[in-house]
Amino acid sequence: MKRSYRAVIPAFLVAIFLIQLPAGAEQITESVKKARREISLGRFQKANQILEDAASRADGIEKKDILWEKERIRRILLDYNLTEEEVIDLCQQRIKGFKTDEFHKWEKEGKFDARLVDGKKMFFGASVSNLYKRYPEIRKRFKSYLYKDPWDKKILEEARRIKEAGKNSPSPYVVPLELGVKQSITPKKNATKKGETVRVWIPYPRLTPYQKQIRIIQTSPKHKSVDKPESVIRSVYFEGPGHENSPTTFTVEYEYVRYAICMNIDPEKVESYTKDATLAEYTKEEPPNIVFTSELEDLARKIVGDEQNPYLKGRLIYNWISENIVYSYAREYSTLLNIPMYVYENRYGDCGQLGLLFITLCRISGVPAAWRSGWECMGGESFGMHDWAAVYIRPYGWIPVDPYMGVWAVHESTLDYRDSTFLKDFYYGNMDPWRLQANSRNNAKLSPSKDDFRSETVDFQRGEIESGGRNLYFNEFSRRMKLTSIRKLPSGEGK
């Protein structure tokens, strides 16, 4: 599950040529290359000066690229917001028997995500939490660590229930739920100005064979439009007046029916993939985050070997990620230039990063693979942001794959080996109903489009907002998403 950590720092004003494009454009200007070299050396002020000088001479696409790089730098600094002293203090608060000498040992071993910022070492905001996620020997010392996690048992029971319901079902879509949701976005005080138009995009369920009967109960203020049901990045769109001292809260309440998915795939019946227009796009590169680098091509060959069955290829990739990558709270996706390579090099990542690595390795191996994202609410009333994937397997169609759940089952679950293996295997080709899917493509463009940069260039979960043509980043608005109702439906209802 995705979580974010960031400091509250006044936003850099992005002026003039404004775009919705993600980082990592295929054509990189020389000034951006120079700035990135300085960033790699920890010289952020010099990088910014290079970009400012270049922006004063540039126009058009070149200027857009330069302004985006300045914004990317600003976001990196928001993520690296802890000093050494603050990390040590957090370790003392959260880890039993922690000693300062351990900090220096762990730092030397590379257990912290840190970087130089103009001569001072700064640490990623989730550095201490990531000790818990990445290192089992340290996890057991955390004061909040639970040796028996009730979530484990709940997921296991749900997966067994789905498999049982799917045994004799003529449809792969079983055990439906009707879920009620309330989402809201509120600009922070002084983030908008009187006389400006505030534009807001709140994610909304897209129509699929397993996600249906989607209906708005009410919006406040009245929404301006709703994107088409099959949109790859669906939203409810609002416009309203700006207010400096009493910002408007934009709210949507809705209901939808969601099914679990139980595919019951027989590998012997799987057909080979034949390229056609409808699937070809799911086997190609999609810069900046689905790129067939030589390292990933070599890795895919090692994982897949001589296997020719598309379903089994995908399973080999899924199993490799489950067994060799650990979960880690993530930097903002928009600050990274190639997410699968980031995971490959570090051997850790969050749910969306794991998903992008899985998708890339599948596409390299000739298996059509696609992005899926939205939220997960199995833990209770609150929703957690979550990303997963899907692969196309003939004659079954698109089947769900959740690499994060595989990683969790192997590395974090407190279940015994038999049950954790069952769960790992379950989430390759099956899916629980406690999901809300709003996206089926990464790096997709909103409709209507934004005037300024996107806050989230890869995904779309927390919503987007701009005022007077200027993007409001995540530290400039608050959001809330609440599960308002749950109703289990009879198997035949809701279809």
C-alpha cells in the first residue's frame, strides 16, 4: 500500500509555460542534463541556478522542460526533510534499546535513504519507517510491532472464501460488495486567492466488468462534469471561486458494486500471444517508466528462461519480485526518472513501483501487461492508496496481479509458510473485492486537462487541484476519503 511523507514548505511558483507532462521527457535539453549532474553531486543551488539562467533564454518546449526540472528539484527537497539529529531522535522514540552507534552502523550499511543537499546530509522522511518495512531483524524491535497481525487472518479468510465461491461459478466475478464512499479536497488557507478559479479533479470509479452500478449520491458544490465511464483515468471535475481565508471544500459521495475475481486458469489451455492492434500497446515501451533497459532485458531473460507459456512467464516474474524485492515507503513518483530501474537497483519499492517493474518485465517478455490503481479498504473504514497490475492471457482475457501482495505474503506476513504461500499464489490471477479502481493506465492525461503541472504525474489517487492556473501541490491541500457503507450482496445481485 502506498503512503506519503513530506514536509510543509511554501510552494515554488511555476510561471508562464505550464504543462501536464510527466518527468522524463524523451528529449532532454542540455541545461537539464547539466542540472541533473549537479543534483547527483548534491549541488541543488547550482542546479537551480543553471535552470534559471537557461529559462531566461529559452522558450516553447525547451522552457517547459526547464521549468519542470526546477519543480522536480523542489519536490525532491520536500521528500528529503529530515536531518541526522531528527532521524536519531525518531529511532530513539520508536525502536527498543536503540543506541546512537547503531545509527552510524546502519547508515554505513546503506539502510537509510539519504543524500547530500548543498553540503548537508538530508534523509528521506520515511527513513525510520522503512527500517521497519525492509529489515525483519529491526522490525521486531519496533515498539508498535505486532507478532500476530489480525489483517493477515482477514485476508487469508477472504481469499479462501473467494476461491470457494469461484469453484462452481460460471463467471469469474464473485462475492460482490456494495460500497459507499465520501471523498473531499480542501485547499489550505491562503493557497487560493479571491477572484481566482479553483479547478479540482477527484478520482472516481471507472466502469469495468467487475466494478459496476456506479452512481453519485451528491456533490458539493455541484460538480461541473464526470469523465466517461470507461476512462483510463476517471474523475469528477469541479470549478469554484478562490478564497484566501475560508477555502471551499469540494466533496463527492457515491456508491458502486465491486466483485472479487477468481479466474481458475488452466495453464494447459493458455494460448500463445499473437500481436494485434488492441494488445500491441501493452507490449511496448511507455517512457519514462516503462523502458526496456539492457539491465531489465537481462533480468527478464534470466527469470523467464525458456518458458513460452504467457501465463507461466508472468507467474515466474511475479514470483521473482515476491521473493527478491521488499516493500518500502516511496519518494514521490514524479521525482524519479525511471521507477522500475529504481526498484531494480535498490531491491525495494512500494506497491506502484513493484507494479511498474512487473509490467515492464512482462512486456519485455512478450506478455501484455497494464497498470491498475485506486484504493484498498480491507483494513476497515479507511482507504489506503494502492496500485496493482493486470496481464492478458488468452483465452481468459485480462487477469489481475498484485505484486505488492506477493511481496507482503513472503516478507511481512505472520502466517505460516503454507498459508503465506497460498496468499502469494492467490494474488496472481485473483483479486479481493475490497478495491476501488479509478485508473487503468499510468501517465494518463486528465479530462479536462490541467493548465499547470500535475502533482502526481504517474498515478491519480489523491486528486489534483489548481488555482488561477497554478498547481497546488500535496502540501497545499488536505484530502479525505472515507468508506461510508458496506453491504455484502448475494452472488447473483448487482450483475
